[in-house]
Amino acid sequence: MANDETPTDGDVSRRDYLKFGGAALSAVSFSSVASAQSSNGRGNGNGNGNAPDDGGRLLIRGGTVVTVDPDYGILYDTDIYVEDGEIRLIGDDLDANGADVVDAEGSIVVPGFVNTHLHTWESGVRGVAGDWTFLEYLDKMLGEISSNYRPVDAYLGNLFGAVQQLNAGTTTVLDWFHIANSSQHTDRAIDGLEDAGIRALFTHGPPGDDSAKWWENSSVTHPDDIRRLHEERFPSDDGLLTLAMGIRGPDYSTDEVVRQDIELARELGIPASMHIGSLGSGGVSKLDELGLLGDDLNYVHANRLTEEEFALIGESGGSISTTPEVELQMGMGMPVVGEAIDNGAIPSVGVDIVSNVSDDLFTQLRMAVQVQRGLNNQPAVERGEQIQDVTPTAHRALEIATIDGARALGLEDEIGSITPGKRADLTIIDGDDLNTAPVHKPVETVVFQAGIANVDTVIVDGTVVKRNGLVHNPTAQNHLDRLEQSGRRVLRQSDI
Ligand SMILES: [Zn+2]
């Protein structure tokens, strides 16, 4: 993957190195190559993950398996046998058959989380926008910071952003890329996801270096470069990375542009995702008027849509990405998990931007579901009554972060539940840590008690990318200080 944009040691002065070296990503602990090797002495496989070199066979032994598959439910003291990246068997005392054995006794095994909205590139400017309003964000992030990203910054942002998603137990992400300032930016961002070893929908959006042109009632159609990507970088929809289109949609572009962009996505046969309803209502009604609604559309935020518009999304089979922490901070409105569920739209959760908020789905899911409970409870509170039940339930919440997320991205046949025949995307959570023990109800433990520190092992497509609490990714480990260098330079050059 190395090319002339890959940072080299020459980019970093010794002084800078001493000051910043190793400080980036302190939340991620990397394993050395030696310690990442499996306990049975078999070595590292290909790629960045710790794939077994024993025919791709993996046995996850003795865990509490929360399948999120209604046919299997929750299985205790159960084994999962994986071969060639596929879940082959779930059962008791399965034959290891020479497989690399992952001990899951005392742990909870869940489907890898699906984060349906992340601008991964922003990991280099993590935490700068914790007090910003939405308009400030549009002005500073998309008007200024985004124009100062170079291709190498896009690479580093996506690499480390995606590695941290894996560290946090998220195995699939929709990466909404809106700094397509050049084809090099785009290519390097895709390289970053590839080097991270995550499953992702790379969602190609507009450039970030002339934001007014692209975001203020834009009359410019989607960049043609997406045709090149479709032909050259995503010739098939197999593999960990697939292509989607990040359109501006009716809140940010003219009717004609909306029509042409959605028609282009449909011509290419890829889904389209748009930010909508965080400034006001009417966008979905407009799509209806233009005859463009469909089950290939993903709506991000959607806070201020009308009841009629939620119904239109549900009837057309669309999905909604709720990013509660950002929405609550930046004045978009209340998260709409309840509206999605009530109207038959596919609910899902995302992080959105680590410039502002936490990047793990534990936090986002917990916030989404507890805010929704508060909203559901409030009418009774206002009547001076006591509530009769609590909704959404913990189980419904876990579905939203797994199988519904997969449905939102059109991947429900491949991932989202622990089901024989699906790809092996799994997250194993320690059940014997101080904040998780004792486990009485595994789903409640995962949804309301656990966090990043409890993520022991993460598996993507049968490849172990985190084990014993340590991420294994030599590419990221070798560039630990680069993200910090990149982020500091971008901010230095930005007038914010
Ligand atoms: Zn967004």
C-alpha cells in the first residue's frame, strides 16, 4: 500500500517525535506481532489482522452467544466454528478440527456493531468541536478545515478512525467521505479503510475545498470521479469494501441536482445516503414529489421531519441513521429512533463526527435508547402518572446496533447476526470485568454496562483484528505519531 504519499520518518523532526511520538491514539493498545500470534503457536496470517494460517479455521469456545437471530436466541456455554470467514456451526463442544481456538468462557459474543454514519477522516481533528453549534460546524469544519486536508491526511484519518472503530467493537462502518478534494484524496481514504481491515461502505461525497459551491443550494451535480471508482476500485460488490454515494440531497442542492444524483446512484446500482431534516422539514416530501423515494436511500439525522415524512420513509423501505450525541449537541433536534420504529423505517445508529463526540457505539446506542425512553415516558410524567413499561427494550436496542444496521446498509444477508452461513464479524466482550460482572442478563450487560475497555476480541470476516484487548495492525502501529502530526498541521493552517 505504500506509495509516495505514505508518510515517512523524514516527515517528523526528532523534536516533534519526542513531543508527540506515541501520544496519538492512547486509547488504542496495539499488540506486538509476537503477542498477537495465536495461543496455539500459529503465526500471523496475511493482511493486517491476526488471521489463523490454519485454513482460515477459528473456534470461539464456550461463550455466551447473543445471536440476534430469533431462531437461535441467546446460547450459553456455546462454540462458534468459523471457516474461510464464514460462520459454519454453532453448538456445544464442537470439534476444533485444528482451528485457532479463541477462549470465550466468561465472555459475551455479539455480532460486530454496525455504525451507519461516520465521517472517518475527521479522526485527525478529534475533539476540537465539542462546543460548536451546527452552523459553526458547517462554517469551520466544511468551510475551512476540510480544505486543508491533503491526501495523506485523508489516509491517516481514515486508517486510524477505522482502526479505532474496530478497537471499539464496531466491525462495519458507513464512511461518509466529504473531502473528495482530488482523486488522490479519495484513493488514499479508501487505502486507509483497506489498511485498517474493517468492513465498510465507502460513501463517496463532494469535495471539501469549496463548500459553498457544494452545500449551499448547490446546482453542481455529483463529481464524475465516482464512475472511475465504480469501475476501477470497486469492480465487484464482494469483499470488505463496497461503494455508496454520499449525496447532498434536497436540503443542500437543487431539485435537478437531487434527481440527477439519485439517478446516477441507481445507474451504478449503489445505495445513496444524505443528511436531511436537521435544519428543517420538507426534504422527504420533496423527494416524494420528485418520485425519487426508494429502499436504496439512507437518511441521516432526520430530526425535524414531519410525521408524514417519517411515514414516507417507512413505506418506501428507507433507513434512518440516528447520531444522538451530535444531534443533541448541535441543535438539530431530538433523536428519532422512536419515529423510525413506529413508521416502519429501518432504525440504526452512528457516531457522525469524532471532532465532537464519542466514537463508540456503546455510547451512541445507550444515548439513543435512553433518550427515546425519556421521550416515551414524558407524556405520563406530564400527566402526573407512572409509566407502565419501558421501551425500547435492551434487546431492541441491540438489534438496532447490529441487524438493523446491517439492513440499513443492505448487508443483512451477510452480517448483523450470528447465523450459520453469514460472514464471521464478531465482537467478544469480557463479562468478568469490574463494570460487567456479574452477568445476569447478557443483553442488558452489553447495552447498558459495557464499554470499549471490555472489548476483548474483534473478528472481521473471520480475521482476528483485536485479541486479548490488543489491536493488531502493524500499519497503524508503525504510524502512531502521524495522525497527531497531521491533525496539528491541519488545525494550524485553518482559520478557526
Ligand atoms: Zn454527517
